[in-house]
Amino acid sequence: MGLARDGSSNSVGDLVSTVGSAMQIISPGLPRGDNDLLIKLTTTQIQQQQQQLQHYSHHPLSSQQKQAVSSSGPANSSGTANTPGPTPSSPSSPSTHTPGDVISRPTLQHNGASSKSLLMFGSDGMGSLTSAPNQLTDMDRFVDDGSLDDNVESFLSPDDADPRDRVGRSAEVGKGFTFTEFQLIPASTSKVESCHFSPDGKLLATGGHDKKAVLWCTESFTVKSTLEEHTQWITDVRFSPSLSRLATSSADRTVRVWDTENPDYSLRTFTGHSTTVMSLDFHPSKEDLLCSCDNNSEIRYWSINNGSCAGVFKSGATQMRFQPRLGRILAAAVENYISILDVETQVCRLKLQGHKNQVHSVCWNTSGEYLASVSDELVRVWSIGSGSKGECIHELSCTGNKFHSCVFHPTFPSLLVIGCYETLELWNMTENKTLTLSAHDKLVSSLAASTVNGMVASASHDKCVKIWK
């Protein structure tokens, strides 16, 4: 192509002349059918060239203009009323973001520790959950130092048209970090509802609709033990953080505690719930304390040593988890909000509101500073550290398959793995990037992670458990 007088490529004129010359050349001496075919092929090629030219002329690197990134208002930190939650972006104002946006709070500071490459995390692999960098600013820096060309395959670069990429069962989400299906376990003859790693990472427990809890060796992925005493489907499985114990809850209204070294029969069977026991958890430091909740919003504390109920109160239905390490508070999902309960006084400290639908899952990061909550349409990450009033610092809206479960990645704390119907959503909260990974044939009902072996387990209603690494 030639250059116009101002030095720019005269692409339109060249293309027009190309069309004319092509038609003149191919018209004589050919049968009409071949002639028409060549014209169509030539026209198609020209249209592709035009699209490429239009793409490059509108590429973000061809313009120095920057567009502002909108931010939503602060999250509701008071949360005193048990009412349907506000819109995802703000408790009192209409939403200004489109579905699938990751909300950047005005109080969040830019993280200047990002590496040159478009990695999911900083060079040390430890991104801060409270930072939400301006992607356009980062793009300018990548262009200035010439590193953009080296990272065109990075995880959701800012100029992607759609912020959610769908990939296969393996994702290279940044230099030095991949997320790949490592092992497929045909775990059950029916739906698998829950999974959990032992503290040393050597065992994986699964449970579901076949009424059995199974212990798997994570070195060979063979069955170590099968625990069979429940008379209805198993809803939750949890290892003790300090002892060789496993607890299981069931629709048969019971909670059972097992010795993982001698699991032929349960050590304790707790009764008292009047309906399906939905969830349970061991206290992180009090070895004797176990907690469970049922779908009638009743929470019970159990003394394992005494084999008795140590307390009963109302405030949990779907899932509950003790805060790691100290265990001073308990997070319990109730309808469309999360109760933050004082373990000693059983008083509700906070009500975390903002979800419109029922909260399916809650999970803590390893330090106990952040809590993630999941409903069909929304994932929220809350700051629950010392002195915090339960501020929502990150938010992700669903634009594809509905959300259901979540877990913080064991190696990269800024990455939240979200279980959906058939897929996993990898959400880098620091960089505000998401990636969708094909995972199962049905709902991903539960997720677990081990900081010891770096594995993530996904349990599904397709009767399988998969290991990712």
C-alpha cells in the first residue's frame, strides 16, 4: 500500500483499486462459476484486511487518551437490618457497573509492587487483597518499558474485549503460575457434596449422597478408608486442625467424629438437631470444641471429650466456618447475609449484607483477615481483621454460570477459586481479572485447598473430585 500526502497509509483507496484490478484480471478466460468463486474469495480476503486495519486503528496503543475507570460507593459496614441486600455496587445507590465488573472501592490504593509482566500477582507472588490497580495505568507502564510484547498470552490483559476468557482444563495464567487438572478421582456413585484436606495435606476427605465419607491418600489417590454409619446423605466433612480427627454432618440430623487412624467406627455421634445438619467445623485452637448448624438456623456447640452439647443458639443455616488461627469469631451464612458471631459470648458482632440471594458458601483466607461469601449472582470479599467493621473490599458479579462455592488459592492469596455449574472461575482480586476454566459436567459443589501440597480439590455432582495444581 502507498502512503498519502500526510504520510498515513491510504488503505481505503488501495483496497478499492485492488478490488477493481482483481475483477479485471480474473474475469476473462474463466468459466462463470470459477470466476464468481474467485471474486467471492477475493472479496472475503479484502474484508478481512479491512477488519485488521480497523482493529489496529482502534487499538488502545494507537491513542494516548485514557478512559476513567468507574468506582462504586463504599460497602455497607453497619448491616443492622435483616433485609434483602442492596445492589452489588452500593447499599444505597443504584449500580453503575455492568454485569461481570469487578468493583474497585474508592478507598483502595494502587499497588505499585506489580511486576513488569502482566502476571496475576506481583513478583513475589503475594498480591495484596486490598489493592485494586488501575489497569490502564499499568498498561501505560508495560508499553513504556517494552514488556507488553513479551506478555501477549498473559492472564486477561487489559485490552481484552471480554474480561472472561473460557479456556480448557488447564490455564497458564501468568509467568511461573499455572492452574492445571492434576488428577481425576471417580469418588462416588452419586453426587459429591463436600471435600476437605487434612492439615498435613496427606489426606483428602469426601462425602455426598452415597452416605459415605471416604479418605483418600493424596500421594497415590487411592482409598485409605471408607466411613459408613450415616443413614442419609453427607452434607459436610472437616478435619481437625490439630488432631487426627474427621467430623461429618448429615441429613440424618447427626454429627459424627472419627479417628482418621482407626476409622472403623465413629468416636462420637451427636444428636439434637431437629432437621438436616448442613455444615460443621472444628475450632482452630480449642481441640474439644466442634460446631454445627442446621437448615432451621440453629447452631450447636459440642464438647467432643464430654460427648455433650455445650450451647445452642439461632444464627446459621447454610454454612459456617471458624476464623482460622485464633477462632474468636464464627462466620455463618443465614439467608442472604453473613453473621459474624463472637464464639465466647455467642453475640452477633456484625451482619454482612449485600447479597440479594441465599449465600451458599463462606471461606476464610489462611490468616483469618478476609472472608469470601458466595451467592448465585455475587461473590464478595470482606475485611474482618482487627478493628474492621466488615467492609466489602472486592465484589464480582456473575455473567455466566451461577456461583456456588469458593476457596482462596493456597499459594497465591490474591486468587479466589470459585465453583460454578461445570466451570471454575479464577478471580485475581488484585488485578481485577477473571478466567473461566472448564472443570466438571455438573455443579461444583465444594472446593478445598492445602497450603502444604499446593493442591486445590473440586467436588462435583458429576460424582467426581478433581485435583488442580
